[in-house]
Amino acid sequence: MQLVASRSYPFLDAETLEERRARDTLLRVGENEFFLHMTADDGIEERLVRFDCRSALVWINQEERDWE
């Protein structure tokens, strides 16, 4: 498993309407296989999404305004 990219960004919690931080980490796990690990700053909820090469490149090349 290899770390490819990571980003941290603010988001608005829908339940509490408080600003929180989230972290997304893109990991390469095989020849054409990637995992995107997403978690909030409190670490209560995590998500893991499988990406192919094309989806990983799209995620890497997104500009900040695209995912705010």
C-alpha cells in the first residue's frame, strides 16, 4: 500500500451546523487499484471507496473550489 495524495478541508456538519475538518487520503493498493479513505476530524465515521486509475486521476486533479 502506497500513499499517493492527501488533503484536508473544512466542511459544515449538517446536524450541528458547526464547521469541522475532514481528511481524504488516496492510497495505491495494486497495479490499477486505489482506495480513497475519507474521515472527519473526530474519527467517528470513516468511508473507504475503491477507485480505478481514471477516477484516481480525476480526484487528484480536482481544484479546491470543486470539492468545497
